[in-house]
Amino acid sequence: MIETPGLMPTEDLFPIFVNAMFTKNFLLIMFLGLCSYVGLTTNSDTSKGMSMAVTFVMTMSAILTWPIYYYLLSDASILKTDLTFLRTICFILIIASFVQLVEFIIRKFSPPLYKSLGIYLPLIATNCAVLGVVLLNIQEGYTYGASIIYAFAAGLGYSWVMLATAAVREKLIMRNVDLFSGFIGAFFAATMVALIVVSYFSVVKL
Amino acid sequence: MAKKSFVGEIIRGIIKDNPVFVLVLGLCPVLAVSTSFANALGMAMAFTFVMLGSNIFVSLLRKQIPPGVRIPIFILIICTFVTMIDMMLEAFLPPMYEALGIFVPLIVVNCIVIGRAEAFANRNPVLPSIADGIGISIGFAAALMLLGSIREILGTGALKLMMLWSKDGELGFYPLSDIPGFSFVPNPIEFSIEPATVMVTPPGAFLTIAALMLLFKIMGDRKRMKQLKKEGYEI
Amino acid sequence: MAETKDSIVMILFKLTLIAVVAAVVLTATYGVTQEQLAKLAEAAGGPDKQLLEMGVVPDATKFKLVGGGEICYEAYAGSDLIGYGAMAEVQGMQDIITLAVGVNTDFVVTGVVVVSQKETPGIGDKIQKDEGFVAQFAGVGLDGLKLSDDGGEIDGISGATISSGYVTAGVVEIIGKMQQEVS
């Protein structure tokens, strides 16, 4: 019988927030969402748009998936059978459907935004960071409130790394250092930012 | 269209279209799981299972899949295999299941698998799709284990070569030296270098892959320069 | 390649069909794996069997859950109560560490086993691989349960002092819980 965590947060929210933003940053420490990271950080405008979209999708996905897991799939739910092995399928379908909905709404209400995000909007559905957040919420057994906050903080963590890396890479591109172009430059930039996070927050004694 | 050989397709997946170093896809598990040779091997095996299953079934059903909903159908098919291997790992190889963590379910959103389904399996018959799946999986595995070995050697000063084996009836990942016929392999292989702990941490992961990509780029550039010189261009 | 476009009904039908097949395959796999998991759990036994097997309280022949307790088990040698044992999860540096702790009736440690951990491979994971590390805990009372750098009796593993600290703190935490449950 799975223990269903409550709705209101009972955990310490500050550590959850700091972890998602820094010590367990999704891009740099947990290695989630890297495809969009190396692909989009060449331009700070697309990075900005993507960050906002990802944060929004993460938060909404957490809001949608938590009740589905605990009130439908777990054996403490109305269906009385343990269907938790279907969580991956359920979550990814929820996320994909939600992204489709967001795509539709953005197209209706802000065609320029839709155009600038281009193909990267539907790609949010396959972003490991989004699926990662909802899976981690379950794994850590967060209450509903805490899981929403965690997802939002994860989005913020993703955002600041995207923007910081875009800042570095734009400079690298301007200086036209061929050896560090493209993905190689992205990874060297990532090394630098990751080193900052890791040593400043004493995640590991180097 | 020249008839491509089965083996040719496989080799293409390993070198020309290497998913990690050339296509630069599916990076998340590569960086996260490459902290040791054993973890890298486990992940490579799980990935291969999903990759082959996905390519085979997408190819089998390719004439039936309605184009408008093909991505959700790909995801459904891939997810079935992912959930299968996830459950099987949990039951039969618990330590590897713990080590790989959420990266097994995350194979379902691995850009490589979905990408190949869309770009290849959906347009090609089963046999070439199998070849593509094998090639891509080997390419992925090679990249993973290369990274894993480098990080393990530089980060801990030693390399532990492990393999999936059944010892005393128990399935698990054991040192290579435990397998009959391989007992000459030292376990672990010691290197007389001072370990740099940073290599098994996140910055080390980014650094290693950046360095490897830089190396391959320089090698590729040299090759192309030689080719151009041969053709008579002034460099 | 000319293909007739499927009607909405056909599309929905195909989607449902695939979903159903997927569900069937997964349920079948689930059945097989659950069987295996049940076998594993049975072989491992409950905490009382595991504590016995790990030998955290030497000379113990049986563990019995403390009345009204959650994690603390009474350790018996025959019919004599010789100590207590408990297995619990504590915070490690990277993730959770599962520790098994055995104490005598004065709550002096008799043995510690690191059951599972996810510390940095090659560095922090020495807390589990270095047998000498956990062997130090035997015979140490609550006052000595600190790293030698902090004036205690436990020498941290060089290069893995953070993880060593977490294990030591975890042992203290578990003993605290044991004391609570016993009283």
C-alpha cells in the first residue's frame, strides 16, 4: 500500500528550493535537459523564451501528474490496484498533450512568440528535465505543495544556467574562436559554470 | 539508390553517424551515467534493448502509422520497451537499477531513440532498421564506455572492468576477472597517476566530452586537409 | 508513396489498439517481475533477519521488534537481552545512506554496516568498501561518535571525510531513535 503524501507542504521548503536551483541543479548537476541546453544557448533571446516555456511546462506538469499518480495509479487510489508501473507512459503522455495545448494557445495568442520558438516548442515534451522533475517528485515522495514548488524552482534553476551559458557563448562566438565553436564551446562553457556551482556550494571537495 | 549492406549500416551508426559525437543527441545519460565503466555498460545495454525494440516495431508498423499521430505512437512503442527494461532491471539486477536511477525511464525521451524512429525506422524496412539500431547502439555504447573509462581512470586512478554474468546462479555485474578465461585481467587495473576527483563530478563530465569532441574535430580536420591537398587545392 | 489518409475513426482505432497491446505487454512483464521481486524480498527477509545476517550485534541469535517501536529491534542471545539493532535511512552527501547499527544495552556501538549508499563512486563509496572504516565504530559510545577532527574517536576516510561525517552523524541519529523507542 503506497503511502500518499499530503497536499500541503510539510517539508522544509528552503532546502528544496536551494537544491533545485543550485546544489542539485537540473542542467549542471543532474544532467537533465542537455539537448536543449547545447542547442539553444547560442542566442540569449531564444534561451530566454525557452527558459520561460520550460519553467511553465514543468510547473504545470507537476500540478497535473501528482494527483494522477496518487489518486489513479497507486494502489491506495479509487482503482485499488497497483498500476504504478504505468507511470512513465502516463506522465509522458500528459506532458506531450500539455505541450500540444500550449503550442496551440501560443499560436493563437502570440504568433511572433510561436515563430521565434519554432521547433523548440514541441521539443519541450521530450526534454528530459520535464519528465525528470515529475519522476523525481514521486521518487522523493513530496507533498503536492512541495512538488509544485520543486518543479518551479527546477525551472528557475534551468533558466539561470541557460542564460548564464548564453552570455558566455555569445561572447565566444563574437570573438570567432573556431576551435571552440559549436558544441565544443558549449561544453567548455558548461564546465566553467558547473565548476562555479560545485565549488561555491561545496557539493564536492575538489 | 545503391544497396546498402547490413554491416555497412552498422558501421555507419558507429562512426559517421555516431549519436553522441556526431549527431550530438541523447547527452543526458551519457554525461550522467559515465562515472564508471560498469555503470556505462549497464546503461548501454538498457539503451540497446529499447533502441532495437523501437526500431524493429516502428519499422514493422511503418505503413500503418498515421502520419498525424506518429510521434505519440512512437512514444507509446518506445515507452513500452522502456518500462519493460525498467521493471526487469528492478527485479533481476537491483544494484544496477539503483545505480542508473531515473535515467532508465528517461530513455523514453532520449532524442536518439525518437530521432531514429522518425528519421529511419519509419521509412525503411525491418532488416536495415535492425542494422541501424545495432550500429547506433554500438556507437552510443562506445561513446558511453569511452567517457566512463576516462572519467574512472582519471578520477579514481583505477579501472574496474565489469561484465554482466551469472555467478553461482546470481545474475549481476561482476569483475571481468571472475569470468572463466579472463582471470588474467587485473581487478581493478591500477594506474600510477594521482586521481583527480573532479573528473567524476559534473564539471569533469563536461570537460571530458568537450576534450573528446575537440580531439575528434582536430582529427577530422586534419583528414579533410589531407584529402583537399591530395586533390590539388592550395592550403 | 501514395497512401490514403486515415479517417479520424481509423486513427483513434489504431491509437487505442497500440495502447491496448502496450498495456497487455506491460502487465505481463509486471507479473513476471513482481514474482521475482517477491522472491527477492522473501530471501532477504524482514529487518530482523537482515540484522541477524549482518551481525551488527555479535552473539545475537534473534532480533525482535521493540514493543511499540518502528525501527528498533531487541537483540537476544538465547533468552538474554544483550542489545539492540536498527536499520534506517540517513542523509548522506549525495543521497540517502542506509545504515544498520547494533548497540549493547548501554547503547555503546557493537557494529555498523553500510547497507546501501549512493556516494561518489571511487571516493565516498569507500565508506561501504573499506571494511576498516565501519570496524572503528565497535566499542564507541555516544560521546565518542564524532570524527577525530572534531575531537571524536572515528577517523574519517582520507579524501572522503564528508561522507565519513555523514555516516557518523547517521549512527548518532539512529542510536537516538533507538533510545527513544526503547524508553
